[in-house]
Amino acid sequence: MTPGGVLARFGAMSKAAFQRLPGFRDFVPEDLALRSHIFDAWRRVSRRYGFREYDGPPLEPLELYVEKSGEEIVGQLYAFTDRGGREVALRPEMTPSLARILGERSRGLAKPIRWFSIPQLFRYERQQKGRLREHFQWNVDIVGEDDVAADAEVLAVAIDGLRALGLTAADVRARVSDRRLLSAVLGALGVPAEGLPATYAVVDKLEREPRERSLERLQNEAGLDAGRAREVLALFETPGLEGVRERFGERDEVGAELARLDTYQGHLEAMGLGDFMTFDLTIVRGLAYYTGIVFELFDRSGEFRAICGGGRYDRLLELVGGEPLPAVGFGMGDVVLGELLRARDLLPDAAPSVDRFIVPIGPEQRALALRIGHAERERGRSVLYALREQGVGKQFKAAASAGAREVVVLGPEEVARGVAVVRDMASGEEREVSLEELT
Amino acid sequence: MTPGGVLARFGAMSKAAFQRLPGFRDFVPEDLALRSHIFDAWRRVSRRYGFREYDGPPLEPLELYVEKSGEEIVGQLYAFTDRGGREVALRPEMTPSLARILGERSRGLAKPIRWFSIPQLFRYERQQKGRLREHFQWNVDIVGEDDVAADAEVLAVAIDGLRALGLTAADVRARVSDRRLLSAVLGALGVPAEGLPATYAVVDKLEREPRERSLERLQNEAGLDAGRAREVLALFETPGLEGVRERFGERDEVGAELARLDTYQGHLEAMGLGDFMTFDLTIVRGLAYYTGIVFELFDRSGEFRAICGGGRYDRLLELVGGEPLPAVGFGMGDVVLGELLRARDLLPDAAPSVDRFIVPIGPEQRALALRIGHAERERGRSVLYALREQGVGKQFKAAASAGAREVVVLGPEEVARGVAVVRDMASGEEREVSLEELT
């Protein structure tokens, strides 16, 4: 291919071909500044809690998702056949990759394993306002510990991730439930074991479906009679634990679950995070693999979708061919969180800025400008200068537009005396600095 | 789908389905530590030079690559049809996305635009030892400046990116050429303009093809007679600029190009980076869109493939429908660089480590341990503790395996006195610290 050929063909293209795909984002520096702000907070908090970062490929064998997640997710996958005839998919969630990696590696690792990751995930969702087809998701998991302290630890990480971005207990709250408690209570209400999954599905939709529809589904799908169905619904009218404790707390199977949740709450209170947490039996989480405490984080105003969801999934890893290992973790996306930070006026300053802009008065000072620039960068400063010969006025304008905090002016007379003039751009104050110090 | 159903199906899967795809990498924490080490150096150096980070989607319309890169790259693309009938591809390089984004946005931006990115890129290469199908690539570009100072600046960034990782002029060198100089010299040797692209293609392969084959191709593909073909080959036997300067320097069109390269070299010398650079006319770079100075970075031992390649591409952006903007930039991958760092013993310490591990002697001190842990994390320390009740010996073992620098022991007698014992794990030294200070 000749250069001419390429360019001619490129030029002949319709511009429509050069739109980005719907549901995908470009991150120009202002957007990337927010993304980095969020990622930095996530990484900082992860490391404070002793989590180590990992990653997997964005492309995985399709089977990893088909078998685990069922038809619903498969219908939303970016899946295709690669040139080698393999069925592959862009990862829609991170847990299957984590399970795959640990299935191979966990035997050699000290337990509990504390890992985090910030993968980009992909789903082909129907196009709606604000619905994207990719997002980044902070994944934090503790693998190999079934004590409730691990559950509390993981929620604390999620909460501190939000606190590190400036959010408080007045902005966000965690709604916590436990599938084991819920199943014990539903059992006490006479829901048979085989009706539990269908009942969870109804509970998961309580806030979005009319009461009549939920009643119907409990009868048709979970097989409850009308009286039981009404009793089940009544249970969720006060979604805290007080009602449950009063009515069912004396039963052994319920009492044991309540005691565990009390310990959980105690741990979060010891960490000073009790204000962020409420128990809420209506939280069941969609994913089928949760086995214990589950939680979701929401903004208190109820304006946004869930910021974060997670819980315990004790049976997943052994079934990928690894050790039988209990696990607990969460995923927190960057999109809803970004919207919430914007709404609460917690966006970072994304304006450009550099420490110093060097201004040679004439071509004779240009080599010196380069030398100073490099020496300053070696000292860790961010430094710019004009990349062509320009008048001093133009250079100062460029310095201002780059957000330079100081300008270093190299004039012939000063350079002859072995100094440069450093001007503070905010105050306008100027001082002389020896060239020795700058080079 | 019932949980039982999911788990049963997951359990029934053959383990073969849970391999990662060939040519893709998992990054367990030890691998990710190296990746972060490299990314951190790239980001640090980018920012010192006043570059701002951007990103685009990993998935783009197929046309973005077909039209620009031609059949060769298209044959290596991960391309497929999405659920909306769009032809899409995983990005094989970043420049087309940059061109697309700037085509839409550049008019509103101060020039020159200094942007960098660290995208993951994908190619379906035939499987060979060490050849991957994905890699991360540091992309650095200056857009909107055609002065040679921009060319020198970009090479300086690439060199400093390597220096920040511990590599020196004894380890790596930049081989620099200029397509304008080469075409002027080839013109002086009688190569017609229409024979230039084919001649570049032969020059690009000089090191990998036998001389006879190159001679043949110059005749068959570039249309040179045997004498001219031999003269062209002779030119590259001493690939520096001295021979060119001697033989062709008097010609205006060659002299102007040499003067520009002298300025380029002067800029790098002023920055103290002259030792890293050699002129080498055999460097032409494969990509058709380069229009001026081009360069590649290699390890001096010649053990590895190119670490980095880049150059000036002045005509690309206007043809994507944007402003006519000159541009210069490079891409540096993480794979060859990682191999080189390993060979030069420059890998980061990837062992786990935390600042403090808190050891409650009994269950009575556990809430206090959580409280101290959270307070310490608020102060920015990384902190761990056992997530279940354990004997002191087990807790100390866990502290050692987590790489804890200090262990904070909470015994009943000390706590009653309002202190904890802090043990330095390296020296074994112990001191008492007041609980007030820790909480």
C-alpha cells in the first residue's frame, strides 16, 4: 500500500464511519481526570486494606459466562467467533475470570486471598439514556474466609471507597440482607424450599412492581396460596430486622442468623461506619451465586440506581475446579458513581496545570531553556516551553492557557549574570533564581 | 434460573472451557506489580512533560482501521458484527481513535495538543513463542506543531520513560531517520518518486532479508535498474549521516533536511539525551502515514525486538475530517520492555507488604483491633488483621506472610494501661505506643 493510496482512501471516507460506537465513551483529558480521580481513590483504599491488584483478559471463552450466568446475560454479551474458530466474549463481569484464575492458582496462595481489580466490562444493553455498553468496575474480593468479619471488611472497603471521594453517611447508605436469614424466615412462613428462588425473584422486584403483580407472582411462580403470599409481602413492609426478631427470633435457625448479623453490625460500628448501614430484607441481588450476606449501596436521595452491589458466594470457586473456598466481594461501577459525584459537587479540578513554563526571550536562550526544562523534569516538576521561536507575549499566553504556576524567564542580561527571573503567575511576584539552581 | 441449576451446570463443565484464550495474559498480583511499575513511570514522565491522559473505547467501527491501515492489519483484527449489525473491531492501535476524537474536538483546543494514553491493543497474530494477541501501549502525541522541536520533545519523552525504569544509554538507543531526507537522497540517486514506497518497503526489511533478495526487489518492485539498485543498497552500508552529508550535502533539498536533523540532535543534546541517539537511514517504519522524522528504540545488545516506534504524521488528521494539523508521536509496548527490564535485573519488588498487622490477644480486644485498624487506614497506612479469632502464633505467621513491617499487639494488661506493643518485624525491636495515638 502506498502512502498516497492510504491517504486518498482515508480522505474519501464518509465521516459517518468515524463516529464512536453508541454506548461507548471517549475520555478526553477532562473526562479522564474524573476517571483517574475515582480509580486513585479505589486503589488507595484497596491498598490500605491490604488488597493486591490483579487483572484478567477483557476477552474470555464464551463458556465462562454461558454456564455461569445463564441465557439472560448471554443475550447481552459481546460474543463472536474468533479467527481460530473459538467462541469468545468481551467480559460482562469480573467474578468468572477471578474464579478461573483462582481455580488454577489458589492452592499456592496464603489464605485469605485479598485481591482487587478495576476491569472494563461490556454488555450490549438496549440503548437508553444514560445506559452504556461499557463501564469500569472496582472488584474487591476476600477468598478463603467464611467468618462474618470478612463480610464486614468487604462492606467497609466499599464504604471507604466512597468516603475517599468525599461522600458521607448523609449521601449514601448500604442496604444489607442475608439470604440465609431470608430463607429461614420464609421457611417459618411456610414457603417451601423449592419456592425460594422464585420468591427471591419477586422480592428483588418489590420496589419496581405493583403489589398486585407481586402477589400474583408469589402464587403463580412460587406456588404459595393467597394467604401465605400476603404474609410474605407483609414481611417486607418493615424491611428492618426488628419485626423479624420479634416474630421469629426465638426460632433457632432464625436466631443464629440474627446473631451473625449482630456481629456484622458490631464490626462496622467498631470501624466507625455504623451510620452507613441499614438492614433491609428486600435486598436479594439478582445473581444466582450469592449464598449469604448481600448488600447494595445507594445514594440516600434515591435519585440514582445502585452504586455498588456484593455479597458472599461460598460455592462458586470449587465448581470451577479449584479448592472449595468461601468468598465474599463486591463490584462498584464508575458511571452511577460519577453522576453522584457530579450531583454532590465533588468533581476534581480537571483544568490543565503545570509547575513551570520556561520562556527564552530569544533564540540564543533556547538551548538553555531545554536544559533547564529537562533538569526540572528530573526533579519531578512538570515543565513546558514553546516548541517554536515565539515572542514573549505569545509565550506568556501559552503559559497561562497551560495553567502554569510559575514562569521562568530567560533574558540575555539576566542569563549573563547567571540568573533567571521566576514569576509567580497567581501573585505576579517575581524573584531571581540562579541558573546553577535551575540546571 | 435456580441457584442449584446454575451450580449444577457449572460443576458439570469440562475444565477445558476455563482456560484463558491463547495469546492473552492473566495478571496475578506479581505480574500486575510489574505492569503498574511500568505504567507509573510512563504516567510520571508524561506529566512532567505536560502531557494529559486521554482514552478511547477498546471497540471501534471496523472502518476506522480498514480504510487507514489496509488489508494487512485487517487480516489481524479481532473484528465481528455486533447485535446491532455494526461491523466492529477491537482496537489494534491507538492513532486512529486519537484522529477520530481530535477530528471532532481539536478546533476547541489550545495548540499544540499534548496528549498521552495507555490503551490495551489487540491483534490476532499467528501464535508464536512470546507473541501475544494483546498488549498495552504508551501513546504520546503532540498535535498542532510542525517545528522540529516537537519531534525532539517526543523522542525525549520516550527516552525518559525508559530512564525512569532504570535503563541507561548503555542499555538502549534510538535509531532516527527522516523520510524527507531519505526521499531527497534517493531522488539524488535517481529513484523516481513512484518508486519510493516500494524502496521504503525494501529498506524496512534490509536487516531481515539477504542482500540478493533486496537487490531483486529494488529492481522488480521499485523499478530500478541493477546499477541504481546496487547504489541504493550501498547507501545503507554506513547508515549514519556522514556519508550522505559528504556525497549529497551540497544539494539544497538534502542540505535543508540535514540542517533540520542537526537542530533535532542539538535539542536532544541540550536536554542531556544525546548519547541515546544515532541516525540510521535504514529506519523507515512500516506504517504508511509517517511523513518526516521517524525513530525506533532498541536495546543495545540487539537481543529484543523494537521497544518503541514513532515519528511525524502530518497529513493524517485533516483527512479524518478535522483541522489540517501536523502531528508527531510514538507507541511503546509493555511486553518487550518487560522482557528487557527482566534481563537487566530491573524488576520491581513484587512481594506483598503492609505497614501494620494488628494482633488482638483474645476476643475482648477484637473490637479495639478493628477500631485501630480503621483509624490507621484513615491515616493512610495499609493495615491487616486476622478475620477470625486465632492464636497469637497464627496471627504472627499471617503478619509475616503478608509482609507486615510492624505488628501491633493488643494484650489485656497493656490495653488496661492504655497502650499497645508495636513490634518492628525486621529488627524485632518492641516499643509501647499509647492507644490514644492509635485510635
